[in-house]
Amino acid sequence: MSVHSLRGFRDLLPADARLFASIEAAARETFALYGYQELRIPTIELKELFVKSTGDTTDIVEKEMYAFTDGGGREVAVRPEGTPGVVRAYIENNLGQTGRNGKYFYIGNMFRAERPQAGRFREFEQIGAEHIGNASPHADAETITMLVRLLEKVGVSGCSVVLNSLGCGECRKTYREVLLAFLRSRAEKLCEPCRGRIERNPLRALDCKLDGPALAETAPKLTLCPACAEHFSRTQELLKISGVKHEVNPSLVRGLDYYTRTVFEVRSSALGSQDAVCGGGRYDDLVKSMGGPAAPAVGWAVGVDRMAMLLQDKTAADNSPEAFVVAASKDAGNKAFELTTALRNFPGGPISADFSSFELSLKSQMRSADKSGASFALIIGEDELKAGTVTIKPLKEKGDQFTVPVADAPSRLKQLLKD
Ligand SMILES: [Zn+2]
Ligand SMILES: [Zn+2]
């Protein structure tokens, strides 16, 4: 057989993996600053969880979900997004009672069977935040501010926020009828999937990639009830206080069923176009509709690939060793192995060290030393072995090699690395 990865799946080789890890580290720092705690949720859940929360009229659930029947005859699915799992965990573990503040973040891989295209993968990493149990506009403004701060910390430039309010169930009740009547009147102009789902979820047509742009111009607009209007204007006021650049776009819908009130997207000047980097919104009814307590919530998710793609500087700190140890013979090899251990355990601060194979030729070991990116090679040849010494040779900067007693090598090297 020939080994190869599945279509739409890829390897993250060390340079990319380092970049992803540095983005994750920036995210963790940002979350700590805002009092968010990590939640690790399962990769596989009952399929019903996603059908009921993400929504059975969404592309994610309708077309893109990896769902199958497991050995026990259960209908399960590999998570296409993080929010449903977080909500389930919140309900199942009674976090509304036992949790600290309802603020959670997750970092994990999601799976969607999208048609593979440039920059899109079927397994992709998302970083997400959910603030559950807080209806106040402060929660909206805080989480949006945190997202912008994270993007800027990572290095995504020129971020601005586009937002809208989808209102609550109350303001949507009448709007749904008005919108449905409008969509029915022009059903023959809509795409096939929209025609099939307008009765179940008329709002989805506004978010359709094909029909959305035309409908945004012509479709009747939602009028917010007084409570929703106040929530929306306060959210904007608080964003202003946070210093977050934002504008309102009444046609912003976002493609998920559970959104209520605030929905938002972040755009970057690096992308230029209308394309959003990421987004999120409020979902005040989801926890309750999934069988939990009444717990209004707001959250967002961002793709790590998307962030990585937008970075000007894609070089994350390299983890090359500081020292590369080389030996000239089998006996010298044991001494060199001992020295490698002493470097890593140095009480004055560990020195990262590597070696190739002490049984290869000196020339081949030196080639590996050059390739390793190490700053210094530490060489134990026949002479050094007899004298109990080691030769230290700079690899990156010009400078003469010199010989020191093996016991002194770690402290001398530490000094050189500091200079
Ligand atoms: Zn309302
Ligand atoms: Zn459509």
C-alpha cells in the first residue's frame, strides 16, 4: 500500500506546529487576563446534540457533519463546532451552580466534510470562548473586546468589528411571519436549499451565500423590541468605552440557528474584502432549549488556520537546541552522553542539548550539528577523552574553538549563551 493522508486532512509539520502553539499560548494568556477557564470537551457526541443546537437547517449539520452509527447502534457525530459540547457540559455538570463565573474557553480540533479548497481543511483547529449565565451587555462587550485583543496579540492587524442584533424570540415572532410571507412571494427566485428550508427557518435565507446579498437589499428589516434595542445600544456604547472599532450592519445574520440579540464578525485590514476573520454571538435560549436552566450566553470561535494565514510574521520561536554534542569513538560516546545529560540538568539553568549518533563518523555528526540550528558544538575526540576535556566550537557566529575540562563545560557554555 502507499501511505497518504485523507483528502482534506493534513499534517502540521514542525514549523507550522510551532506557529499554532504560539497562537494557542497567546490565547491562553488572553483568556487568563479576562477570567476565562479552560474546558476540554469530547470530540464525539451524540449526533442529536448538534442537530438540536447547531440546527438541522444549517449547512454544518445538513451537509458537512461526520456522523455515523457506532458499534452500539448509537447515532454519533464528530464535533463540527465547540459550542454544543460546552453547553452540554455546562448542563450535565451543573456548572450554573458549581462553576466560578460561567466563562469558559476551549482549544480543539473540529471536523467538517466541506469540499476541500485552498486554506480549508476537514479537520481544523478552533479556539473558542463562551460566557454562560450573563445577559448583560457588559458580557457582550467584554467578550468582543477579548477577541479583538487576542487577534491583535497574535499579530492579525487592523481589526474592526461588524455587529447586528437579531433580537429575542419576542421581536422575532412577528418578524418571522413578515419575512416568511416575503420569501414565499419570491420563492422561485431562491436557491434550491433555501426553498426547502424557508418554512422551517426563514432567517437562514438571509445568510445564504447565493441569495443573501440580494435579500439583504430587499427583505423586510427586523424591528427590535424596546428591551433588545436597549441591549444593543448599550453594547455599542460599551465597545466604545473599550476602544474597539465597530460598525452596525443590519444584514449580518451569521449562519447558526441558536443566535439571539448580538451577532458579530471581526474583519482585518489584512483581508481587505468583506471576508470575516471570525465571529460569534449571543445565544440566550440555547441552554434552556437543551434542557438546562435559563442561562443567557454569548460566545465566539476563531479558526487557528485563519489567524496563521493572516500573520505577516509567520516565524514562531524556533526550538533548536543550544548545544550539539559530538563524539569521536564508542568510549568518547559514553562520556559525550554523560555530558549531554549534565547540560540538560545543569543547576545554573538547563541547557537544551542534542546529538545524532555517537557511532557515526565525526564528519557526519558535525553535519547534523550544523543542521540542528544549535549555537555550539561540544566535541569529545580521542585527545579530549584522554585529557578529560571537551572542545567548544561556535556554529553560528565567527569565533575560535577552545578546550575546557568537561566538568567546566556547562557553566562556560551558559556564560557564552548569555553573552
Ligand atoms: Zn426583543
Ligand atoms: Zn439560498
